[in-house]
Amino acid sequence: MEKPRCRLCQSRHLSSEPHAFEKVVEAEKPARAVVEKKVLKGPLSQVERNRRWREKNRERYNAYQREYMRRRQ
């Protein structure tokens, strides 16, 4: 009788036997990462606009957050 194929590891074994995972070897990472440019299509949502503003004005945003958290306590 043939052993059933495991759904998890895709090998044939009984439920009492351990799973037989294949060892996956990662390919070497390229020496230089390629940065993708984000192409904006259509109007930005409010969340995207806020995120872009925070990235461009990091110091102002951090100062605002410090003051906000100080008042909140």
C-alpha cells in the first residue's frame, strides 16, 4: 500500500512519521538593490497625503508629536 501524500510537506509518509521538508537554499542577494519608483496614478488619498507630508517634514512632525503627547499626559 502506498503512503498518503502529506498536504504540509508534499512528501509521502504516515501520520506517525515526521514531515520531510526539503532544504531551501537562498540565492545570493544582488550586490546592489534596485529601488522601484512609485508611479502616482490619480489623486492621492488623505492617508497617502499625510504620509508624504510626514516624510518630507520629519522634524516638524516629530516636534508636533512630542507636544501632543506631552499635553495628552
